[in-house]
Amino acid sequence: MPSSTPRPLPDEWTTSSYSGQTGDCVRWRQSRTRAAHVEVGDSKNPDGPTLTLPEEQWRAFVDFAKGFEV
């Protein structure tokens, strides 16, 4: 169930708490070039490409992913 008050998107890169000490995980931040969008990238390749998604699609993905056990 989606949260009624979404948490603000971070300005700096953030990784999942499940990534452990190495930080080898998906990372995300508020887009610096497009309002209401999220940049998603690979923490193991910080200079690599990023995917830019509308914020609502990112939140839908996160809500979907929360339904799975790790």
C-alpha cells in the first residue's frame, strides 16, 4: 500500500540499506536536471549511465519491491 506522505527524495546518491558495507547496489537521487524525476544508477559503476524515471514510477517500483522478502 503506497504511503500517504512520501519521503522526500535525497539530493545526494543513496543506496539501499540491504546493500551492506560494500554499497554494491542500486543507487538513486533526485534528478538534478528534471523536476519530479529520479536518477537511478549502479553504485559499482559511479561514472556509468543512469536511468531517469518520473518520481511516481520510482515510488511504484519501490512499493512493488517492498512486497518481496530478501
